[in-house]
Amino acid sequence: MRRFELALPRSIDDCLKILSERGSDAKVVAGGTDLLPQLKNGLLKPPWVIDLSGVAALRTLHNGNGHGLRIGPAVTARALELDADVRHHYPALAESAALVGSVQIRTLATVGGNLCNASPSADMAPPLLALDAEAVIVGPRGQRRVPLASFFVGVRETVLADDELLLEIAVPSPGPRSGGNYLRHTPRRELDIAVVGVASQLTLADGVCAQARIALAAVAPTPVRATAAEDALTGHAVTPAAIERAADLAVEAARPISDHRGSADFRRHLVRVLARRTLTTALARARNGRGED
Ligand SMILES: Cc1cc2nc3c(=O)[nH]c(=O)nc-3n(C[C@H](O)[C@H](O)[C@H](O)COP(=O)(O)OP(=O)(O)OC[C@H]3O[C@@H](n4cnc5c(N)ncnc54)[C@H](O)[C@@H]3O)c2cc1C
């Protein structure tokens, strides 16, 4: 690994100061589970690395009792997996966090790192997309909020400028009659990345679907929403036939590649199967009132 200078800021302001001084010469590191391998294999050679682990403000998790969730980017997958409120009110997010790597990886891996690394297969991205989360970004020009649906630009590319930091992930309350689920397919049970991942989030009102969200991982350069499938469910009773139709439509949002992990056709098949399963579980959870009051 090429030598680099390590900065250890204690506050967000210190962090921003170093970022604005160093610009593209600096990379921030949270858990390091994506960045360290990239440094070791020479993919990245930043002269400066800014370690976020001393910035306590980035590790906070606020459940707003009906006003949604505010997640610091340095909150770990393990913390999300174990948090009782997240498990109860945002089960798809807890499920995705629980699938990241092994328990050793999850104690280091952060939600901010998962999003900012912008891998198409990032597990925590689909549930957060399905929950209509926003990225709160801070930089020398102040703060801005970007819907997560617009945060990803391409493979390993986000809207973050070199001198900006992901400050928070803001998740609106899904409402009391809402439920979600995340599933992925991997050839191995652990320490493998998704061949396909699907998150579904359904909100019910007056016996019909008030809002549907379906988000897919590993079938396009960025995580994507399956909007045609969402539209087909909205305003209608969520019957098994409606779920089948939505699962078929979800495939339209996928632009998969064929590689050694699976052919494009296999990935399309997985989207259909996982969309059907996640919608079925999301519906059961919505009927049981798993959303936030
Ligand atoms: C063995 C192994 C198994 C894995 N399994 C999975 C898996 O099953 N599913 C999965 O999704 N991922 C998996 N990963 C990838 C990785 O663990 C996750 O993506 C993790 O969430 C990354 O978080 P991190 O804190 O380690 O990120 P880091 O490596 O610290 O950072 C990743 C990127 O994000 C940037 N970054 C981090 N925080 C911020 C911030 N606040 N603002 C701006 N930029 C920031 C960094 O500069 C870097 O470019 C695995 C990795 C390993 C090594």
C-alpha cells in the first residue's frame, strides 16, 4: 500500500477544513472495509486519508418518535441490525444491515460507507431508497439535501464533491400501516455480495395500497427504483395477482449484465422472485402495523 498522511479530526468542522485544504488529494475513511482493500490493491492512492472515527457526531442514531429516523453516516451495520426501533419500524433496513459481510465486518462497516462507496450491490441502499431517504450533505458551501434516488450517479460515483461529506441519512416515518422487507440472493450464505437484492415497502390506507416502493440492487450501474411496478400497486388492493403483476413489472427496471456471478436472464428471474417475496412479506407487516406511529 502506498504511504499516506493520516488526519484524525475530532469535529465535522475540522473534517471539512482538511477536505477543503486537500480536495481530491484526500479520502475519508469510516470503517475502512471498502476503502482499505482499494488502497491495498492500488485502485486508489490518496496522499491523505481522513479518519472519521474520532467524530462522535457522525455516529448518532436518532429515532424521532413518529418523525422518522436520522442516521449518522458512521453508524455501523451492526448497530442498525441490533437497534430495537430500527428492527421494529424499519425492518428492511435492519435486514439489509444484518446481511453485510460477517459480524466482524459489520462492527466496522458503516451505512455512510456503504452508500458513498456506491457499489451497485450495496445492501443498505435498496431499503433506504424504498424508504424515500434523503442524503444530508455538508461542504464549504453549506448543507444540501439530496433524495437518495438522485445520490448515485454511476458505479462508485455519487453526487458528493471532493470537499463534501455525507452528514446524515434522513428517513421519513413510513406511517403506522407500513411494512418493508429486504432479500438478496448470494451463491454463498456469508461473505458474498448480492447477485440481486430487492427491497419493498408498502403503506396501506382504507384497504388499498397508498404507497409502494420497490428498489433493486446489482441489476444496473446504480441501485434503482422499479417505478412501473410501484405505480401498478398504488391505489389498488394488494392481491396475490397484483403482487405477481408488480413483480413482472419490476423486471423492467433492471438492466443487468451477465458475469461470472450470474447471467442477465438469471438476474431478471431473481428480480421477479425476490420482488414477489418481499412484497408479500411487506404486505403482511403493513397489515400488522409494523410502521412508525
Ligand atoms: C469481507 C467483506 C464482505 C463484505 N460484504 C458486504 C455485503 O455483504 N454487502 C455489502 O453491501 N457490502 C459488503 N462489503 C463492503 C463494505 O463492508 C460495505 O460497503 C461497508 O458498509 C462500507 O462501510 P465502511 O465504513 O467500511 O466504508 P469505508 O471503507 O470507510 O468507506 C467507503 C467509501 O465511502 C466513503 N465515505 C465513508 N464515509 C463517508 C462520509 N461520511 N462522507 C463521504 N464519504 C464517505 C469513503 O471515502 C470511501 O470512498 C463487504 C466488505 C468486505 C471486506
